[in-house]
Amino acid sequence: MVVNIRKLPDRYYIMPGNAACPGCPETMGLRYIKMALGDNVVLVIPAGCSSVIQGIAPRSGINFPILNIVFAAAASAASGLKAAFEAQGKDVHVVVWAGDGGTGDIGFQALSGAAERDEDIIYICVDNEAYMNTGIQRSSLTPYGAWTTTTWTGKKEHKKNIPYILISHGVKYVATASVGYPTDFIEKLQRAAKIRGFRYIHLLAPCPIGWRFDPGLTAKVAQLAVQTGLFPLYEYINGVFRLSPIAKKYKDPKKRKPVIEYLKLQGRYKHLLNKPDEVKKIEEYIENLWHLIDALEKTFTAEGGKGEAIYRSL
Amino acid sequence: MEERATKVLLEEPQTLFLAPLSRPALGSVGKTGTWRTMRPVVILDKCTGCKICWLYCPENTIFMRDDGKVRIDYEYCKGCGVCANVCPFDAIEMVPEG
Ligand SMILES: Cc1ncc(C[n+]2csc(CCOP(=O)(O)OP(=O)(O)O)c2C)c(N)n1
Ligand code: SF4
Ligand code: SF4
Ligand code: SF4
Ligand SMILES: [Mg+2]
């Protein structure tokens, strides 16, 4: 399945004149959801930038039916919505669109619960690596070394690996994606849409405001995260793990771009650019991450090429 | 009591809409074109109509013209410059406003 840009629907999925900052990755990501899934989608949005992007009532800047909900309830509200649609005989994609704070910290128990119950919903974490809406505070998904207003000498802990935790839940579908590669994200959404049960997509969403880069570079920064090996793109479907075709080559450390190219574009890493020890810690993190990917690849294989067949059939 | 609740859910969905609903509309916070400090200008001779800029534009303010090239809606374009950075043919130039 290859996405043809010319055949994607060309409609207002994000309404021009919304409240997002220039270069916002969340509005980029929202457009791709409907390009992939069509109009039959209801969004559940816990507090975060995407609540604010909608703008001022009675107008909304996001062209989806939306249930705005408290942090702790996003995944459970989505479970209930899906059950209600089923009771009415309606086949609707219920999609949670939650930030990294809403996913990894405040909404985590509801997410874990819905995953364990294998609720028939798609949960997307739009990961801009901090609590942006309230002014750039650290979350458990903020990476090592990054400046935020609550880690102003750089965060001392590494990023929590949520997609890996979701794989450990044994759900039907887990994928990582980046707004730098929209067609890959759209493809993953379309594959997820064909599966019943709990589906999780982790979307990297570089934020020019919180990461301190030129708003014209959102796509480029999102691509560099993948090209430096810092954010591997993969899918896990029904127990089979696969690196995404566009990101496969970064398995080889020699093919990766130096991580400094990614760090130097972002003001949030300014304080560690001339500290080789700190940069080394990030390089070690990348190494470890790929050891884990290697282990996942070896663990979740299907005999006799069945794995590829699963991907092709969807 | 329970029966009534189910009835309301299944047969009278309209009774659920007690709170005011927002509807999708242009300009939910006004004419965001006024936020711009830089203006993206399409160099039509270079534009191939590949739609890459359209795919990445965070604002949905890039449109296809009848001749297959693109045009920009300056009423709402926020001037982020994403389009100029992703265009593989350097067909979008950012020029200072005003
Ligand atoms: C229980 C609760 N705690 C705190 C808040 C305040 N709050 C609103 S949005 C937000 C940040 C959300 O961050 P994230 O989920 O990463 O989304 P982003 O804004 O980055 O898109 C916070 C802390 C709240 N609304 N509810
Ligand atoms: S702070 Fe970042 S994620 Fe939030 S609206 Fe602005 S650009 Fe988008
Ligand atoms: S990306 Fe460049 S060449 Fe392609 S349609 Fe846009 S302006 Fe034209
Ligand atoms: S400058 Fe930004 S908002 Fe304006 S058309 Fe280009 S990508 Fe869209
Ligand atoms: Mg966030």
C-alpha cells in the first residue's frame, strides 16, 4: 500500500484561522487523520494545545466532531463512546488525540486500562515532548538534556518509552510515526483502521515554540529525529514487529546522521552543545534504543515470512 | 430509571445536546494572515504542482489552481515558512511583509 499524494482528499480538515502557533505540528497531524480515515471519525481530546487550537466558541478550528474531556478520562471516555456507537449500530472510528503529558503522565491509567481491555479505539499520542499548552513544563516524555521551564539546566532523566510499554500490553497494533513523514503516518493509520481492537500510534510532533526552533523547520526537525536514529519508525501488528521501510536503513549506525545536527537546530539544547559528555549521553541513549529495537525484531517474528504477509494483507 | 436512560440514548439523541456546540468555521480566532511577518510567494515558473507544500502546510492554506500549480490563501496563512522549506523545487520564497 503506497499513499499517492495526488489522490488524498483535499478538504478543510483544519480550518484556516485557528489558534495554533505558526508551524504547529499538531495541526499538521490532525489533517493527516482525516486524509487517512475519511469523515467517519470522532475525536476525543484531553486538555492540551489541541483543546486551545479549536479557538473560540461557537466556532471551531478543527473540522471533526470532538469530545473535549478531562485528562484522566480520555481513553475511558473513548471506550464508552465506542460502546454507545455500537449500541446504535454505527461504525465510527473513535480516535483519542492526546499530548505526551496526557498520555505518559496524567492519562496513563485510563490508557493502560483501555489497552488491557482491548477496546476498539485508535489512541494517538501527539508527542511534543513537554506540557506545551501550559508553558513548556517537563513531562515524562521530555528527553534527556532538554531545557523546559521546569528543567532549566536540562532534564536529567531519559524519555519514557510509551510505545514499548504498549507493546508489552499485547495490544493489536502499535506504531511510531513522525509529522516529518506524513505519507508513512497516513499509511499506518489506514492499516490500523483495518484492525479491530486497541490500536496505538505514537506521533512525534516537534514544536517550534517549546523546542525553540524556526517555525519553518517543523518538518525538517521531525525528519532529522528519524535520520539520527533518535526516533525509530516501526509497526507491531498482531505480535509481529517490523521496522518501517523508510527508516530501516538507520538500523546501521553508519547510515545515521550525527545527532548534533538535530540538537543544534533547537534552542532547548543550546546549553549542552559544547559539552561533549552530555552529547555522548544522548548518543548512548540512541545505541540502547536500537538494542531494544533489535531485541523486539528478534522476539516478535513470524515464521516463514508470515510477518510480511500480515503487513501486505492490510 | 435505567430503561429511561437507555431510551434517551438510543431514541432521542438530540436530548443529549444540552450544552452549546461549536461548529467548524473559518477564522475561529480571526484573520490569522495578520500574524505574518514573512510572506510565502510561489514562483510559478518553478512550481511543478507536486503538492508537497500542500501536504505539509499546518494551516490548510495552500490550494491547487486550475493550471495545476499552487496558490496561497493570504487571509489566513500565518507565514510559518514550512512550505518554503519542504518544496523540493525551491518554488516558494519567503519575503518580509509590509
Ligand atoms: C488534571 C489537570 N491538571 C492540569 C491541567 C492543566 N493543563 C492543561 S493542558 C496541560 C498540558 C498538556 O500537555 P500535553 O498533554 O503534553 O499536551 P500539549 O499541550 O503539549 O499538546 C496542562 C498541564 C488540567 N487541565 N487538568
Ligand atoms: S505550543 Fe507547539 S504544539 Fe502547541 S499550538 Fe504552539 S506550536 Fe502547536
Ligand atoms: S512543493 Fe513546490 S513545486 Fe511542489 S506544488 Fe508546492 S510550490 Fe509547487
Ligand atoms: S507559510 Fe505556513 S501557513 Fe503559510 S502557506 Fe506556507 S506552510 Fe501554510
Ligand atoms: Mg505535549
